[in-house]
Amino acid sequence: MIKTVLFDIDGVLLSEERCFDASALSVWELIHSPLYLGIQSEVYTAQPDEAFIRSIRREVFANEEVLTFMKSRGMNSNWDMVFLTFGYQLLLLLEQVPTDVRNILLENSDIDRRSLKAFGEALPGDLSISYTTFVEDFKACKGSKQDLLLYLNELSKVKLGSTFKIFSRSSALWKIGQETYQEWYLGDTFVEDSIGKKPYQTGKQGFLTEEIPLAAPEELRSLFKTIKDSGLAIGVGTGRPYIESYEPLKALGLLEY
């Protein structure tokens, strides 16, 4: 006898679009914010409007080609997506600069925010950022998921002549990307509960109350009411942390069910 109906969140109740938005904004921030590389820092804002978010996502994911490629290879972690996409851009920048500038990052055993900022300040003004070459460079990797992350070191052999610890999933660079993503997705109000520290770049609203449901909210509420009125319990089965589940469901008016 059925007693409970369980719903997943991502791909069932909510679209993944906001997660992808936060991923693109994270890569863009690491490249353009004065707190990081600061390339064309005058374009950076912590409060982009919807049109600006759409344009950033089109740019960073090359009209969704980069995102589609990563997902086709089984990559579902937005944190890994940020690390891979930004790590690749960092490789392209390192390839374009003299050894003394390169060594600001590569002489360290790991990268922190201070060394990223110092590297950005030493960059010449005529560098190019190329999001459209990502897929072509990674096509040679025949693996999936973690293989793509490891392939960053294969690319560093080709482009820089050696592999470096900074391009490791256990590196501080991965952690910086993860925390930047959490700041964008959760916003200033909730990020400290997630990462255990105040936001490094303040001013972000977050997407918890602006998630995109896969059905009209009133239709979801009607469905939940029908299930509840029939005597069944409703639950959620998800890999999302508590805050990332509770707040969107609250905003959609589904918690009472």
C-alpha cells in the first residue's frame, strides 16, 4: 500500500537553469572581478539583471556548447564545471604571458585568492579570453566526469610544457571556485551557513527565491494538495543541502504540504 509520494527537486520540481547561471557567473567573476584576476574589471557587478545574466551565460558557455559538452560527458557537479571552465581559461592566460608573470602562480604549491589577484595585476593589457576553444581542446579526452578534470594537466603539458598541482580537484583553486559558486547561488543571506564563512565578494542576492519551477507554481500547489487530500504523505528525496531545498520550496508555497 502506498503511503508516501517522494519528489526529487532538480529536474522534477525545479529546472537546473539557476545552477548553470551561478556556474557561468562564478567563472566570469573569477576572470573579471578586481578581487580576482580583474581583467576589464569595470564590467564587474555583483548584482546583474536578468538580461546581463543571460549574456554572461551565453559568453562563458559559448552559446551552451561548453555546458552541453560537459553534461554529455556525465559532469553533473556545478563546482566541477566552474573549476574546469575557469582552469582552462587560466591555462590560456598562462600560455600568453612571460615566464616571470607565469611564475607568480606556478612557483606556488597551490593557488589562493591573493596569488590570483597578484597574477591579474601583472597581466599585460592585450590578452585574449577565448571561451569558444574549450570544446575543441577537450574533444581529445575520451573519458568522462573526473577524466575531464584530470585532462587539464594533459593540456598544461601541451600549452605550458609541464603539469602543475594547481590543476587538481583537491587544490585550493577548486575550493575557490566552489565557494564562489555558493556565493552566487545562495547570496549573502545564506552563504555563511553553507561554507562556514562570510562571502568574500559581497552584494549577491542569490537564486534561492528565484528558482525556475518546471510547472506553474499554482499547478504544483494544486497537485500537492490533491495528493495530501487523498491521505498520502509527501516527501522530498534530493542530494541538495537543507537550505537549498527548504528556501526554494518555501518561495513556491509548497512547504505547507
